[in-house]
Amino acid sequence: MEKYGILTAPDTLRFERTLPGPIEKVWAYLTESDKRGLWLARGDMELVEGGKVTLQFFHQELSPVLGPVPEKFKDMDQGHSFTGKILRINSPYLLAFTWEGGSEVSFELEPEQAGTVRLTVTHRKLTPEQYSTAPGWHTHLDILDTRLQGKTADNFWKLFLQLEAAYQKRLAPAAETGMLIRRPVAEVFEAFIDPAITTKFWFTKSTGKLEKGKTVEWTWEMYNHTSIVQVLDIVPNKTIQILWGAAEKERNRVEWTFRSMGEGMTFVDIVMNGFHGDQQDILEKVSGSASGFCWVLAGLKALLEFNVRLNLVGDRFPQGK
């Protein structure tokens, strides 16, 4: 069974575990304060629909193994708590209640062979910014499994930090590509700043040069598509950062980095992130964006090195797809 949580919808994370049973024991670890406090958070629960849920998190108490609290979570050093409301309950198979930030969590239990229990945890109504709960859930569920086996869990924050980077790549991956251009940094940098040059290898029309704090529009006339581009930062001959997307659509952050690779040569890195959707949607967007920027860099290379306009972006979808 895959232990990593997955996005089943743009606002929904799901985790599955096969745990030591019986089901009544796992249910007790969900609903009884003293047992739940061993892996998640202690606090009383009124086990009826509409009942009050109190969760008090003390991450350092989940294991006898001591360790430092990460700096960005120092505000949790003395604990963290919130209250919610039970939405659905069917002992010992289903428990659902509201979570902080307007989200909702459900626990579904199903007996399996050999006395094990399948636990499905679903966290709904999440914003992309709340995907950061994923390594937390993964860590808490690993500790639950360890506790049910009668073993000692490792330090929560140590386990959390080991998972955080992996979830960043899984749930918020970036489209990345790069290319060596055999021209000086200043010339390569200017090719993305000045639409008089950029329109020779990428979009076909622009409302102006890129300047920090300025908003411009880029248009691909062959595709009847326009993107709004907000320039976040520019460091001459080093970096360009923008936020872009079509009106009323998803907006993504893109960063260009320009590095001198010796006399008359420049390596351009492009990173784009901020994709939304379920896990499959996000992976398709990452793949498509990385591929698109490869065509852009290939067109730039041909233009600056050989003064050839290949029209790669336009020819990629000749039917106007």
C-alpha cells in the first residue's frame, strides 16, 4: 500500500494505512483522548453528530526521543489547539469532523484479513497553501502505526522534516528546464526583457518591456491566447521573476536565472510552479510547461546563435490547439 498521501481533487488529500487491529482498538485511538494523544492530539470529543471536538497538539510528547522544533514551527513549541464539530459518526467505522482553516477530516475504518484494519484519512476543503499539512498527516499516521504495534516512535519533527521535501515535490512540483546559449549574459537576458526580440522566438505581441512592478500582456495570436504578466522582480543579467496566467485563470510563478559559463556563453534556468488541480492534473501541467519552455529555449538558441527564426512555438500546434 502506498504510504504517501495523494491529491484526489484540487482540495482533497487522502491517506491510506493498513494497521494492526482489531477495529475497536483503532477506533479507540481515534476517539479516546489519552490514546489519541499518543499519536495526534489529545482533547475531548462529544461522539454525536454536532458534538464538540477539542484537539490539543503537543508534538514533543508523541515520542520520548527529544529533538529541536524547526524554527518555522517555534510558535507550536508550547502546543497548539483548536476546536471543531463532528459531522458524521458511525462507530467504529466512520468519524468526520471540521478542522481548522475551514477544512474537514474523515477517518474511515474497514476490517481486513489477518486481523488488520484499513484506515483511510481524507482531508477536504484545502487550499493549495494547506497542502503543507501532508507531511504532518503522514508523520502522525506513521506514529499511530508504531504505537499500535507496541513500539516506540521516533521524534515527530525529525520524521516530519524527512518527509517535507518529498511532499513538496509530489504535491507542488515545479516545471524546470535549462539551456546553454552561446551568447553573452547581457544579450540573452535582454532577449526576455525586450519584446522586440522575444516576439521572434516566443509570443507574437506584447504591451511593453518587462520592468519590476509593471504588468504587461503577452499574446500568442496563432492560438488566440493572452496572458497577464506581473513582474515581481528583476536583477539585471541575473534573474527575472513573474506571475502570469490568463485572466480569471490559474496564475503561475516563473523564474529565469542567467549564469555566465565563460566568455560569450550563458546558461539559462527556467523554473515554473504554483500549479493547481489533482495529482494527475498537476503532473500533466508540469510536463506540458517544461516541454513548452524547452521549445522556447531552443528557439532562442537558434535566433541568438545563428540568427534563424524557427517558429517552434507556433509550429508545435499547427492546428491552433
